[in-house]
Amino acid sequence: EAGVTQSPTHLIKTRGQQATLRCSPISGHTSVYWYQQALGLGLQFLLWYDEGEERNRGNFPPRFSGRQFPNYSSELNVNALELEDSALYLCASSLSRLASLPNSPLHFGNGTRLTVT
Amino acid sequence: GDSVTQMEGPVTLSEEAFLTINCTYTATGYPSLFWYVQYPGEGLQLLLKATKADDKGSNKGFEATYRKETTSFHLEKGSVQVSDSAVYFCALSDRTGGFKTIFGAGTRLFVKA
């Protein structure tokens, strides 16, 4: 079974630009989560999508946005990049938590390393 | 809101030593608890989980017991190996918290041969 795949592996942008990160979940998983892992810090929850809709978001400004496509893959967009957006962005998928599976564990990709200069 | 607190690292042990990584949580509901591990250069992977009080999760020699009375989920291993060197994250998932999984800050473990 293919795992969660993220692209690109690395992304270098300059301040003010936009970044687009992509994630393909494990087949059969409809929940997709995005986390930010800044250097030396834990994982900060960004966004949760399930069944094509945004279900919850963390304490991040509106310039962090995303979407989930009909095939359950997902995109994270970061507009007006700032230096402090430099981090590892992790995508995770799980069986649908809406379908009464709130305890299903997360399966993570290897992340996209975003560097803002 | 929900939160997870785990002991600060790094933790450095010799091979075959006993490991404990403390984790406590606060939650508005009745959460499920998890330990995830991140090996160098890899993504996070589930190590073990427990979904109700007094449940014991176990995997690869690691164990953790869901203690509702002390709101704790400490990770233990009787004899660590060099290959256990990684960052360990305690996490919770709570229906009343909107199903998002909240992670602790992570504890880095170094095991010396």
C-alpha cells in the first residue's frame, strides 16, 4: 500500500511570494490534516479536511488556506510568505473521522521543507 | 483548550537502559491518546495508542497506560537500543476538540552503544 506522498520535498521562496504544497493520502482515507513543524518546535495544527470540506483550522492567519479535491488529495497554499513561515509542513491522512472513527490514527508523509528567504 | 505536555529533552541513555518519557494532558472530553515516533529523516509514524482509561498500548517493546485519574500517558521501554534514537511525540484526539490531533513538543532520545 502506498503511503502518504507529499510534493515537493523542498521549496525555496522569497518573502511575499506564494507557496503551494501538495498531498496525496493513503487510498481509502478521506481525512487530510496539515501541520507545521518549525525547527525545534512541536507540530502545530493548521487545517483538517474531510469529505472535500474544511472541518477545522488552527490558530493561523487567513493567508494559510487549502482545499481538498474529489479524489481526497489536498493542497496547502501560503500567501504573502514571511520569513517565519520557514518550516517543515507535514500532511497526514486517516480514515474518515466524520464516519464515527474519531480514534483512527494519523499516517504521515515525509513533509515539504519550505524555506523563505 | 486541549493540550499535551511532555518532558523536555534531549534524553541520553546507554543501550539496555530503562526509558520513561512523561506525558500529561488536559482535555475537555474523553480523548484517545497516542505516541508517535519520528526517526531521523523520516515522517512521523504511530507507535502505540490507547482509547479508554486503563488501556495499555504496546508496540516494539514500548508501553504506555492511559491513566485518567492522573491525566497521564507515560511511555516506557525496559531496554532501549541504539535504533530507538528518535523524537517521540505524545498526542491526543478528542471529539469535543473537533477531532484534531494535538501534539506535545516532542522529546528527543539519544541511545549510546
